[in-house]
Amino acid sequence: MKDSKRPYRIIFTGGGTGGHIYPAIAIANELRSQDLDSEILFVGAKGKMEMTKAPEYGYKIVGLNVRGLQRRLTWQNLLFPFRLAQSYWMAGKIIREFKPDAVVGTGGYASGPAVMAALRKGVPVLIQEQNSYPGLANRRFAKKAKKVCVAYEGMEKYFDEDKLVLTGNPVRNDILSLGEKRRTALGNYGFSEHKKTVLVIGGSLGARTINESIAGSIDKLLEAGLQVVWQTGSYYYDEMVARTKGSMTSSLVITRFIDKMDLAYAAADLVVSRAGALSISELCIVGKPVVFVPSPNVAEDHQTKNAKALVDKQAAIMVADFEAVEKLSEETIALAGQDEKRKLLSENISKMARPGAAKEIVKELKLIMN
């Protein structure tokens, strides 16, 4: 039990992708806003995005030498058990020295050693699962965790029902009120208020299929009278700019990464996106009609499961990755011209929003410490 006379000491662990690190940051931000003196430490994987993202938000982070197993046979896989053992030893040392009151695991292989070490030492653990199909690390440790906070209904088939709390996924605060930002947002891109705007996002690293689809159909989208904000990801940016050089107009903005997502969402009339859990949670709060193109390159095909959970409630449209080059632009142009369909999708996806997720998770976190 936590000593009530001193600040909370919490370890957040998870990462590898934005879908794991940004929820952890959102929860930490909420805890810090409630208890300014809280001592917070992040534990991630060396070389992964959490090592730069956590410090950007003012958090100290320690990196473990852990790596995920490659899907193909490589010499790196031979080192996996040694790296795991080394990371577990280091995580145990971190737990002993930092003496956390609790550990929050948000998934990804980065969280495994730290959560395992915490459980072995009797430190209370809260698991936060973003997806409709849980990742391996969270499935592995949830049985011994005190609480499991989830974003989707029906998760009792994966976790003990008495530990489950349906909280939704925590998201950034700046997207909670977008209506008043629309005019500013359109001005930011130099766009007209009289045309429909399509926001295309594929994650911070980009999405090959979405980029290929947009590059091959950008002239159709522009000829249909649409304005396009296209986030290519840093890896694909130069290639996509070169391929669409002849199509550049004031109605097309191509960018590596979007820093002000609130303005991008505010400007959009519809969104084309991958179906990562964090993106879906944000889009539910944003309440804009969406065409999802789930990535097939993720464990257990969980993006398709995420998207289907919305499609089944008439809250989104889904185009399979293998069909996107042929169908994505057609679906996007058609949806842009269907006011009633966009309104229906917008209303239904908004019903699934949980803007208070971070507060709910912090509430559960405090309960397991007291």
C-alpha cells in the first residue's frame, strides 16, 4: 500500500509504436495534472520511438535492450532469449531502485520485462489494452495484474471479467473541441470553406498501400473538387512528392508528419486512415466519417478487427488493403458526395467516443495502490 505522505511513484512501460506509447503518455499527463508532485519513469526499448517521445513530454525514460521476434528467420532471433534475460535483469534493478507504487503496462514487447519484474516483486500492475484483440504481452501478464483497462466491449473472452474496466483509450486533450477551430484550420492549409476536405493519415511511419493508392488517384480526387491533406510518413515523403509533382495545386498539401493534429481533424470533412487503436479512439472523439484501410502487417490482424467493430455499427467504411489501390479513391469520392451517409457515420462513430478515458484509468490506478 502506498504511503499517503509521499507523492506517487509510477513506472509506465510500453512502446515500439505510437499506439503503445501515446496512451501511456496520455495517462501520465493526467496523473501529473491531478498530482503535480508524482514521480514518473518510463521504461521502453532502446532505439524505439518512445526513447524520444517520452522526453518530449518531460518524462525520464530508461531503455532496455529488448527486441521483438522477427517474422522471418534471422540471426537477430537467435539473440532474443539473451536480450530478454538481460532486459529482465535490468528491469528488476530499475524496480528495486525506483521503488514504484505501481506499474502501468500499455503493451508491445518493450513492456514485457518491466511488467514481469514488477509482478515478481509484488508491485501492483495495471494493464491498458488498446485493441479489440489484445497483444501477446498484455495477454501474458493480465492474469496477475490488478486491473485491465480496455477500449472495446466483449473483452472478457481474453481477460478475467472481474479485473476488466471499460475505459476507452486515452487521447490528446487538444482534439476534444474542434468545432471552433474549423475556420482557423482551413486557413492554416490555405483551403476554401466551400470544398470538401479529405485528411489522409497512415501513422507516423506512413502506410505504403494508402500512399500508393493516393499517388495513383490524386488527379481524380482533385478533379472531383476535393481538397487533400496527405500525411505520407517520413519514409515515403520524398517519393510521393516526386510522383505527384505534376499535380501540385493549392488544394493539395503533402506532409511528412502532422504536428497539429487538432487542426488537421478540424479541417477534415472525411478521413482516410489505418485502423490502429489509438487512431480509432481519436476518430471516435473527433466524430468525422472515416474510410479505414487496415494494415495487414500487424499481429493477429488486429487492425481489421478494430475496424470491423465500427463497420458493424455503421460507424465507418472499410476498404481491405489488397483492394485499396483499385477502390480507395472511388469510396472516398463517393462518400464526399453523400451528405446523409457522412452524417450517419459521424453520428454513429461519435457514440463510441470515451473522452474521459485517461481520468478513468488514473482513478483505477489509484485504487490498486490504496
